[in-house]
Amino acid sequence: GMDKLWAFKSRIVVPISHIESIRVAEPANMLDKGIVKVVGASGIGGFKVGDFLEWNRGKEKNRRLLFWDVHHKQAVVDGKVVAITLRDERYEELVLQVEDFRSEKVMRVLQAMLDEASS
């Protein structure tokens, strides 16, 4: 839908071997503090779609490029957002809102795929 327009991309393909970790996003990690939009859209209520830079002052590696597709901050509280940490990719993390209100289920499926690929 409109996400393709806002994000300027229709899909992101990542080899499963480049996935470092998968977790349900924590509400504290979703604050706007230190996050700057590069390409995409953001708005009231936690709406973020596209490329964002995260700035972490005082850390050795102080910038990370993230891809977000989250429509409501409440989705994080409801457990509908997963964060996928990547290696050797353009994005260091994908932050994605999922339909299943129990994103733990989504996370378990992805983690099982990751475990299978690494064995």
C-alpha cells in the first residue's frame, strides 16, 4: 500500500545468515530520542516508515541506519513490533509492525529459521 510510497521501496531482501537477532521491541527503545529521518515519513502517534538514523552519544559506534515500518506507538505496547538486528547489510536493524498481536509467535518462527540456517 502506501508504505511503498512513504519508504521509497517495495521490499527488503536479507539472507537469513545475515540476521543476528530477533526480539519483540521494547517500548523504551521506541522513543524518538536520537532518531532522525533520512528518507521516508513520520508523524504523530509514532508513525515511522523508511530510513532513520539512530544517534547514540557516548558510544563507540554512535550511528546506526535503521529501517522502520511502524504505524502506531501503541503497537509496541501491544507486542506488535519486532526488531531484527542484521550484520553485513545496509540496515543494522529492521523495526517492523506485524499483524499478529502476539509478535512473540512471529519472533519464534523467525528464530527457528535462523537456528536452522546456522546449524
